[in-house]
Amino acid sequence: HSYSAVLVETESAKRFHIRHLHYHSDSKSCTDLSRTYFADGWANAAPAAGLVMGDLHVGFIDPKVEKARVSLVQLTKPQTLVWNDTLDSYSCTPHHEGNPFINQTKAKAGRGDVRAEVYRAIDYVMRHTPEGTTSVVVPSNHDDMLAR
């Protein structure tokens, strides 16, 4: 067990952000993003041990999510980035199997090439991994479509 809190920042009546904060009993402090807070003030936080990037789905990334992700990496300077659903696997999804209309559309749009989709995902992770940071791509349901 540990002392913890949930910080809720409201941006508007319909938009808010939630972050979990954990109390560090050894230093009697709490870290939020890039600052560590003590009873008598704050200091710049050490780099984060890791940051889970959430579902990525290269090729279908919302620009607002992308901007937030880049900012969060710059702010927390994580030692390790953990990537989930790096691939969307749109090129080989079993959901389109046997549908000639979708498959023809994917081929014409250049979205039916599995190898190209994999290389786009690799390139994305490499370009978005800061020097000195380790990236780990974990097994996820969309990545696992390649094995199906």
C-alpha cells in the first residue's frame, strides 16, 4: 500500500485531465510530471523511469494526441518508452478478409502493403525515441494480427 492521490485539472465544463500522484515516503515528496513537491517547496524532478505511450496505431494518429505525446516526452524525459499497438495492422486485419471492395480500396490507397506498414511503424518509433532513451514495443492485439 502507498499514499496516493488523483489530480484532476479542469479545462472546461466538458474537458478535464487526470493524473495519478504517489507519495514518496523516503523523501516525503510527491512528483507530478516534471516537478517534485516537498512540504517547503519544489524541485525539478528526475527523469521518469518510464512512460507508457498508450495505443499508437501508426498511420491513424490524431494530431492533437501526437502533439500531447511529444510534449509529455519532452517534459518527463523518460528513460524508457513503452509502445502499445504500434501497428494498426490495417493492411492485414482479419476484419476485412474476403471483402473485395475494402481490399481494392486499400490497394489503391497504398494501405494494403504489410511490409510498408511495418516499416512506417519502425520509422515512427525510431524518430520519436530521444537519444539515450530505450523504446520497448510490447505485444498488443493489433501488433499480434501479423501472426494471424
